[in-house]
Amino acid sequence: MNASIFPASLLTIVPALHFEQVSFEHRDHRLLAPTTLTLSGCQRTLIMGPNGAGKSLLMRLAHGLLSPSSGNIHWQGKPPAQAMVFQRPVLLRRSAIDNLTYALAVSGVPRRQRKNIALQALEKFGLVALAKRPARVLSGGEQQRLALARAWLLNPAVLFLDEPTAALDPAAIKAVEDAVNEFHHNGTRIIMTTHDLHQAHRLADEVVFMYGGQVLEHTPAHRFFDTPASTQAGAFLRGELVW
């Protein structure tokens, strides 16, 4: 790994993220019930639950893309550097490498250094051969790897991922999961939504299980999979429809 891409500054303690009686309403509909939750340590947190449970909403609140209707969300100490990768990557109408050099420009990296750093990131994520190809014509898996390369350049202490492997083929899923694990290995805290139980088994250190706009469980992954505490989680793990 090249230090110019991923400096050792990530090997610091990631501050805890606190939700204090946080709720969210839209058009008089409560989408998130008052929630108190603390995410601490440099772990891989998988947010799980059936469709409509509030997984993506909780993540967007955590990342600051949405503001709560009530309650308070804060980091313990100085907010860390963050990046987010969406299910459908938001890419510029530019080449793959230009998407990266633009991110570096916004981050204040001198022009003379941008191309070399961007090429290193493309190489790391297996995209060098596609450097000059328009980003929006890449396959779904290639676009997701490009989004991860861009996040890598931002040197995040916390990486949010919202269903990053939905609709990808097995090889692309493995490539994304390998990247997620490398982020984590190098000190990045992972907060990720998924509906894939097998993926959660492979990645999760802890699980936040949601149902009906509520957090029903926040527990170590082994405990969630072996002895779920709620009937809804048990049904979800058995593959039953949960309404």
C-alpha cells in the first residue's frame, strides 16, 4: 500500500457517534421512532432489517445528509473525516480518472500531484485500464469500485456504505467486500446497510437490527445470528416475511 494514498493518520481512535432520542418525520409520518444509540470503536457495523425498516434513513442521519426532527446526533469530540458510498454511485460526467482528480482538487491537493495519486488509486482498485473511459458507461461493479477509490482518496476515518453490492454479480460483490475489509484493516470504521445475510455473516462485527422505524437490537454479530433477542429478528433470519 502506498502511504501517499492512505496515510498512517487513520491509525487513531475513531470517536463514538451518539444518537440521543433522535426521531425523523416526513409529511406528518414518523419514519424513525425516538432512538438512543451509540456506535463506538473501530468496528464493522452492519445495519439490517426488512425493506422500509429505516436502515438507509438511519445512515443518512448518521452521516449528516439529513437532520433529525427531534433529538441530537453528535460525535464524541471532533467529528472525523467521513465518506459515503451509495447503492447507485454518484459519478461525474467525466472519465474515471477525472472523477478522482476532481475529488483531489476539492480536497486541496496540488494539481501536479493529482494524476499520480489518482492512478495509484485506480491501480489499487483494478481500474487502471479504464482510466480514460467515461465513468457512467462502466459496469455496475466497476462504478462501485470507482466510488470506493474516490472514498479512499478522501482518507476517511468513517466510511458509510448504503447497500453497496445490491444487484452486483458474485465477483463484483467479492471485490467490494475485499475493499471494505481493507478500509477496516487500515483503521476505518465501517457503517453499512445490507439485506444480504451471507454478507453480514462475512463482514459484521456488530449488528443494528431495525424494524418499523425502530432499532430493536444492537448487539455483537455472533449473538445476533445465534440468539436474536426479538421475534422480528428471528423471523428475518429464518427468511420469513416480516411486516
